Amino acid sequence: MAEQQAALTAQTWTHRWTFVLAAAGSAIGLGNLWKFPYITGVNGGGAFVLVYLICIAVIGLPIMMAETALGRHGRHSPIVSMRELARESGVSKWWGAVGWLGALTGFLILSFYSVVAGWAIDYTLQMFSGTFQGMSAAEIGSNFDSMLANPVQLTLWHSIFMLLTGLVIARGVHKGLESGVRVMMPALMALLLVVLIYSATSSGHFMEGLSFLFSFHPEDLSWDAVLAAMGHAFFTLSLGMCAIMAYGAYMPKKASIARTASSVVLLDTAIALMAGMAIFPLVFANGMEPGAGPGLLFVTLTSAFVSLPGGQMIGGLFFLLVVLAALSSAISLVEPTVAWVVERFSIGRAAATVAYCILVWLFGLGTVFSFNEWSGESAQLFGMTFFEFIDYLTANITLPLGGLLIAVFAGWTMKRSHIYKELNIPLGAFNLWRAMCRVVAPICVLTIFYFSTIEEPLMELLGITGK
Ligand code: PFF
């Protein structure tokens, strides 16, 4: 074990920025660009956004710090780290289950993530080849629908994305990730800014878009929406499934966890809000429904790119960056599990990756069919399509549950002196962080779980309505 520890420690990233880049690469992805705008639309706008922002600050940031600290203290793959940390703290080795839950969640998320990233590959190619030129917003909308209706096309792009993910993982995460993310992030921000400026100046509906995003109407808020907002805070920051813990294991001892975690949280939130501010004015300008669903990003932005001078190139580049952002997130969904398989069994990294990717690919076919063959009611699970069910289960249940356990472990179980040394922040800030992990975050998660999954459905069942 000591040798293994030394080998892993020798692998630490040499620069503080590498952790920020890797964690930001994991956090920033389809969650910010595709999912945030679409679920904000479905959940009615401003009130949902406010809850999401509160969850980011109150639950997200403290848990991001906790996950990073556990990873760096454990210095192994999450499953092994959690077991070792439990032993060090004198509690049951069953805490290792947090790592298992994370591995399962990563598997499930990647299965639909890859299908959606596949849509972005399709759109990158269609954009560059000029397919959309001269199309109206309605025609662009039906183009999107016909893509979803075609399982062969969806399977092809899903396969290509899984192949790309597998290739990067098999070669080792460190090579390429740093330089890739370093170029991708500023480029993504710059192009988002272009769309945002276009939206502000040409859509004629900028204020309407902003008001949808930021005006608070508490009557719009159901417990279901609150659960979705909290779940999304976990999803967008890649928290609760040990992805950040796996990266934390490579973080140099002297880097500041509080500073790096805050940078990642700020960057991630800024990108999501920019995407929302760019998209909603276009939604209203094109007469679309904010709650139109998963096609929102694709249809609105494509309509904007079509009328933008040079839009074919800018649009192609934008969707290419969406694919790359999805890729750097996908890597972090796989890494905790592959790291564990390689550490635990004497299997090569490449073989572990191939086997894992084939399984995810197969499972992902369920999401492919959710948009066509299995879109009917007869194929639904709890009133949801397969895709909606997997998305709900992971974002709203297993990620918050994993995050809750991580917060409790860091706040209650781990030796105070160990975690204090890891975080290395002034005592007042440390006590505040600890109170967040011990009390505030668990109470928030449990309250939201209770009202959204027990109280509200029960009331509905009894015929007592009310938000
Ligand atoms: N945070 C990613 C996104 O917003 O697209 C998705 C994700 C990646 C979730 C890694 C969870 C994770 F562990």
C-alpha cells in the first residue's frame, strides 16, 4: 500500500492550475449549455434560477471543497480512498459504498450524456456544411425532431462520442487534458459572448429573456422544481459521484482547495448564466416555448447562427466546442471507475476502458430509443421515458445522496485535525465550512428530498393540491 501511495503521489499534477482546469473541464459541459437553459424553461424561469444559485452557494461550494479534500487526503481512486479514510477514522468500511454509488451514477449519466453529445456532433457537421442556411426557425425545429426520430443516426453519433471518450481515457487523462481545456474554455466563453451580444442587440427580446431568467415569482415554484434545481447544482458542478474526489487525488499538497474550488464554482455558474442569457431572448424572438424541452439549445442557437454574418463558421465552431466541453466532462465520469479497476485488478488501462465503454454504449441505446421507438406511453417508467428516468434518478436522487454522504463524512466522521490541515484556511472560515457540511447542507438536501418525494406526491395522492 505504501508503494502504491508513493506511486500515486508521484503522479500529482505539478501546477495548481491543472486541477482547476481539470475540475472546470469536468464541471463545464452539457449541464451548463444544454441542460441548464432547458430545465430552467421547463421549470418556469426566475424562481428556479434563484433556488439553483442558492444551492450552488450553500451546498455546492462546501461539498466541492469536501470532495477535493477527501480525494487529496485519500490519494487513491474514490472507492479505495473512501475505504481507507473510513479505516483511518475508525468507522465502518462500508463508507466505501459512497465510491460505488458514484461509479454507478457515473455509468448512468454517461449513458445519456453521450447520446446528447452526439446531437452536438451532428450539429457541428450540419453547421459547417451549411445545411441550415436559409431555413426558418420552424424548419430548424423540425430538422431537430427528425434527427431524434432516427435511431440509426442517433446511435451513430452516440458510438462516435463513446469512441472519442474511450480513446482519451485509454491514453491517460493527464496527457492532453490540460492543454485541451486551456484552449477550449476561453474559446467557449468568447463564442458565448458573441451569441450573447447578438441576442442583446438583434433579438429585440433581450429584456424579456432577462426577466424570464431573473424575476422571482414564488408561485411558480413546486417542490419538484426545487428538487430539480438542487439536483442540477450537483450535476453542473460534477458533485456527489466522486469525480472531483478522483481529481483531488492528483492535486499537489500546497495548492489551496478553497481558492481552486471557488474558481471552478464561479466559472461554471458564469457559463451557465451566459448560456441562459443568450438563449432565452432568442426563444422569445422566435416565438418558441421556454419549456420546449431538450431541443432548446440546438434550435434557438442554430436559428441565431443562420442569421448572423459568418454564422456558419461561428455556429460550427460553437457546436464543436460543445462537443469538446462534453468530452472533458465525460472523461471525469469514467475516470473514477477506470482508476479503481486499474488499481484493484491487474488489468491494463486500455482493456478496462474498452470494456467499460462498451457497457455504457449498450445502456445508452435506451436513451437513443427514448426519443423514437420507446417514446410512447407503453414504454414509460414511472411516467417518464427511459432517458427522463435515468436523468431524474441520477441528478435528483443519487448525486444529492452521494453529496450528502460526502458532506456528513467530511463534517462528522473525519478527524477534525486532518480535514483542517487539508483545507488550510483561517479558523473562522473553517468553522463556517464545517457547519455547512455538518448541518446546513444535510438539512437542505433532506428537507428537499422529503417535500419533493414524500410530502408533495402524498398530498397529490390525497387530492390536496398546492405548491
Ligand atoms: N458537470 C457536467 C456538466 O455540467 O455537463 C456533467 C457531469 C460530469 C456530472 C461529471 C457529474 C460528473 F461527475
